[in-house]
Amino acid sequence: MLITLISDPHIAPPGEHPFGVDTRGLFAGALEFQSREKSDLLIITGDLSYRDGDESSYKWIKKQLDDNQTPYRIIGGNHDDSSVLARTFALEDHLHNSIELYYEEKIPGHHLICLDSSVGSLSKLQWSWLEEKLTSERELKKLIFMHHPPTEAAAPYMDKNHAFREIDKFRKLVKKSNCRPAVFCGHYHLEKSLILPEMDVFICPSTFFNLDDKYRDFKVLNNKACYRGVELSEEMLRTSVYYQ
């Protein structure tokens, strides 16, 4: 099975180019670029809109995804409104406490766990749900999809200013579950693969802009249509990032 991931498109209103970037053009380019893979599933890992929770941007994204015809899933980021996402993408059944959009899906040999870290943390209810999913059906390999990386990432600007607020709690829970998941996320606007004692974390670059992690301050490295591909089999997980 092949999954492709697009992250942090930050779609702006028509005619608006934040930082001089055509966010709609780059997202459309990434969508067309990843379609060469003929993937089985496309996942957008948060920050769909530039203006926080902009319903018109969500509707535009939905049309692009529907026209693309690849089955897709959506998770929220810190620039999203989970209740508006759920309404726009008909995911109301997965909306918890009216503010958190999280759900699971099982495919042959794998358990997909989609979290909502849009506020930079998880609610008590979502923590309990995650613990239950990590410890159930241990024969299935666990794949977690969330917006925020659940670890520091040797990216000074983002680690200092925009990190997930419950890193220690997340790592302790995963270690306790003893299932060694692969975690796929975005938010940091860069590409990174991190091999930790209890999990592997793969950060997806953004189609809006990506940062140069050699600097402690905000410094843009590139603006390119891009995606991460994840190839799953019984024997291995293989993942790579591609730039147009």
C-alpha cells in the first residue's frame, strides 16, 4: 500500500499571496505531482488554511481533492478549526467535545491513528482514546498521523517557539505501550526523520514554505510543491520526500 502526505498548505483567499507565495498554485502542483504515485490514500496533515479555520479555503481544498479522485483523509493543525473542518469534510461523526477531530482506520497489517493536536496538546479524553488504541490489536503495526511532531527535532526556531506542549507525556505513553509506532506529522515546515528509542518520527515539509534548520531565527529555505510518500508492506516501511 502507498500513502502520500501533503502538509501545511496554508491556503489563502483568492488573489492573496502571503510572503509572495501562491499557496493555491503550490498545493495544486503538489496534488498533481503526488498523483504520479497512484497512491492508495492521501493524507493532509494539518494547517489547511492561512486564515485560521477559513471555511472558504476548506471548500476550495475539498474540491481539489475530490477532483483528484485519490481517497483522502484530513487532520487539523494549529491554523485550523476542527469543528469547521468536520462540517466541511463530512467528518462530524469523528468530532469529539465539539472541538477535537480524531479517528482511526484499519488496513491490512496496519492501524492508522489520526490525532488532533491543533491546540498544541491533547484533551484528557483524547489521551485516553490514544492509550486504548496503542494497546489494542497488537498484531497491527501502529501508524500515527498528527500535526505537531511529538518530540524536539533539532530545528531551533520551531523547537523554541512552536513545539508540541506535551512531548514528555506523549513519549512516556508510547514507551509504556511498547508498540513502537511510526509517527507522521507536519507543522515544522521542514523535512526530517527522527529515530527515537520508542518511536520513529517523520516530519513532512510544507507546500507553503520550508525553513532552514541551520538557523536559530526564522529563515526560509524554499517554496516548492512537495509531498512525502510512505510505502507499506508486511516486511518494511519505506518513506521518502519529493520536491517538484
